[in-house]
Amino acid sequence: MDKTRLGIILVAVVLVVQTLAVLVRSADATLTGVALAFNAVAAMSTFLFARRGGRGAWVVAGWCAGFFGWHVVGLGELAGWWTTGLDAAFLVASRYQLSVVYQAVMATACGFAVHLLLPRR
């Protein structure tokens, strides 16, 4: 399996897990709607990337980099490294330990997806 195909699969898994986590957590409706919209646009970008045979990887890598940043901010918020006021947005099912593990795993997966998808010379 080539690295582009593995990257696409990893992005698809990240999007499915993020969408399920958004639906499970008890955040407000506005935050849920924004999160689902971002995931839908990223899913469409990933679908188009897969259909084009791997051309335009920078778009999907950009989405993954944004998701990486979001999960790193969430991990830092839950760990107490900084305060953003968005702590409710980073909790999954109102469970602290599950949320920390989720943020760490998702940040790692998104970072690895960026690594796989960035074009090389």
C-alpha cells in the first residue's frame, strides 16, 4: 500500500471518529453544527482528492494540519497547559480521561496523516 492511499484511509478514519465524538459529546448546538460542517467539507475534499488519483494533496494535508492544531489545543486545555475557555468543546461524553486520550490519539493521527500526504520531491 502506498503512502497516499494510507494517508487517505487515515484521514477517513479521523473524520469518522471526529464525527462520532461530536455526536456523542454534550456540547451546544452551535458548536456541534460548526464541527459537523468542518468535517463534511474535509470529507468532500478527501473524496475529491481520492478521485483525482492523489493530485492536490496540499488541500487535504491542510485540513489535517488544522485538525492537528485543534486537537493539540484541546490536549493542552485539558492538561491545564493553557486556558482557552473552550474546555466544554474538548470533552468527549463528559469524561476527562477519555477526552485526554481522545485528543492525544487524534493529534497523533492527524499529524501522521499530514506526514503521509505532503508531497515530496
